Amino acid sequence: MAGAKVFDETYPCTADASNADYGKCPKPVGTIGEMWNGEFGFDVPAIAPPFQYDVHVLAKTADGTTLWELESKFTI
């Protein structure tokens, strides 16, 4: 909010990760051209001020290399 990070969560999507433990994070197969999707939710408090919110979802390899980034901006 107002430039400060208010939520930070990591969902390990690996072959040994449990979907029940990490939300709806499918286990990647690693096939070239593989379609991948997932659901990542977060609650916005009822007292959230009317700002523009900036959400980033990053996919990273086990060594921390960023594969892609999805950004979504919305106003409440």
C-alpha cells in the first residue's frame, strides 16, 4: 500500500509439493510447449484504502532464476 509491500508468499510448485499445502499449484511436467496454470489467492482486508494495488506473480527455477513475471494493477 502506498509503495509498501503488504503481502509476500511463496508457493513451491515442484514434483514433491502438495497441492493441498500450497494452494492450487500444479506440478510441472517440464515438457516443451507445456501449458501451465495455477490459482493463487489472497484476501484484501475490508479496511483496505482506495489505492491502486500492484500484484506481481513470478515463476522462478529452484536456483532463483526468474522464468516469467505476471503483473496486475487494480484499484479498490
